[in-house]
Amino acid sequence: MNTRLRVLSTLGALAIVVSACSGSSTPAPAASQPAAASQPAGASQPAASGGAASSAPLTGSLTVWEAYGASGSSEKDAFDKIVGQIKTANPGLTVTVTDVPFASLFTTFETQAAAGSGPDLYIAPNDNLPSEARSNLLVDVSSLSSPPRRSTASYTRSPSR
């Protein structure tokens, strides 16, 4: 997979999670809660209209697991820089990033998530996604964002031919 595409995908995922964290502070789920039943921080409040991020600083905590250390320094460096910028812009937001060795990334996540713990955000190739979804190890966060509103005001109708 192209390095730029992976970094952009990561940025997009991180932006979604960070925007989901805005609006309220929610403690990390207890280890006794099942992962499928846990909700990301801010799940009780919908995202801002049109998907725009709030201008208020974010608060709460976010735990991220990734395996960028296994793929070389450019991805890891870019990801760490982005996380650093997010932390600087949001001093009330605690972001904990754990670099999990790629060889054990899937089994570590699946074991921890099945036990009710694990990360808020798990960045990995989608190799095991179907199995993880069938096992209810993932939480659907699509309701936390609204589809972008598209204005038709800038479109003009062309005359029929």
C-alpha cells in the first residue's frame, strides 16, 4: 500500500475519532465492559452539523494502537508529528499511542477486545476486519458524524438540448 495513502487514511481515522471526542469528557471503558458495548468518548453527542470540527479544544482520553514502527520511520514519524500537533492544540486531551509489534497486532487486539479492554482506535490493515466484526470486537461509530451537506446553489442548469 502506498505510504502516502496509509498516512492519509490514518489522518482521516484520527480526525474522525478526535471529532467524536469533542463535546464531553468520557473516561476510558473499564476492563470489565465488553468492547462491543463500549462507546467512544463523546458518543452521546452528535458531531457538529456538516461534519465540521468544533473550535473548542478537545478533552478526554484516547488510546491508539498502531504498528507503524514495523514499517519504517517515515510513517511512524509522520504519525507521531500529527499526534503531537493534536496534543499541543488540545491540552485537555490525553492521547496514548502504543506501537504494537506487527507480528502480534491482530492477536493482541482480538484477545484484549474480547476481554473488554484494548484501544479506542486500532490502526491496522483490514486483513482480519471481517472476523473481528463477526466476533463483535468493533464498535460502529458512523452515527457520530453526519453526512456532509452539499449545496446545490453553485450549480446551474444547462439548457435542454
